Amino acid sequence: MGLTLHPRMPAPAGLSARRAAALVRRLHAIASEFVAVGCITEAHPISSERIELARWANAWRSLPHPDQPDTSFGVQITPDAGWIFPVDLGDDSELLRRGLCRYPAIVPQGTGAIATRLGLRWQFSASCKTHYASLHGWKHFARCHTAAGGKIRLKDLRKQRDHPHQFWRKFTRGLAGD
């Protein structure tokens, strides 16, 4: 539960590995500029190590469970190659991971294999929970959430002096349209 962003980053079709790496380096340089002006806390180094990709860059495919109607299960899809880097948005916000990866067309599943449906293009998607940044007040939450690509409605931008839990209740009511 909580407020979670799911940013996606598809690269143009036909992009070479060399150009994909260059795009990630440029994205990292932009994140470093954000650090310099105080929009984010830190842009960690870029990694292409398989252990890091397997830990943080997996994609998932949901499939219906064969024996349980109305139930699904997830199949993990580990990238074949890629470059990723974590971004520290601020206290109590999850790390935002950015980068590009290439995923296999098929993965083993049980005694067979399934199509990943990811294509052969460079892409990346992740999730980042900014909810708990609100424990440090409205301004901190707004900075973390918008730095991760989240949007906040103008009527929510008034100064917040409430206790974090009161702030969060008001904010979620605002998202629901109350």
C-alpha cells in the first residue's frame, strides 16, 4: 500500500547497445545535475553487472494459474544486458531506479517456455514508493514525488503544517476527489 510510481522508459526501436549505454550515461548526467541543484539527494553509479541487473531490473509477466480460476502468478524475466543506476530522492522515499535493459524473447517456465512479450528493444520499468517521504512534511514529499515523475494537483500545493498522518489523510482524500 501507499503511493507508488511506476515509471517506464522505452527506447526507440533499433537502438544499438552502444547508443543505449550512451542514453543511460546522459540520463545519469542529468540526475547528477538534479543533485547539484538540490532536487534529489544522490545519483548512485551506473552498473551493468549481471548480479545487479538480476536483483533490480527484472520484468514480470502475469499468467493465469492453471489449477486455480481467477488466480494468476508471476514469471520473473531477468534481463540479458543493461545499465541501471539508483537515485536517492530523499529521506524515507524508496530508491528510484533508472536505466535501459534488453530482455529475452522467451524464458523457461515449468517444463516448457513462455514468450516474454517484451520485444527486443531496450526498455526499463520500475516502481518507487514516495509515500513515506511525507513523514518529513509536505515540502519534502512534494520534492521527492515530483523528482520521481509524479504529479501533484495545484490545489494540493498549499502549505502543510499538519502532523504527517493528518497530512497523508488529507492528501489521499484529495487524490480520491473528496
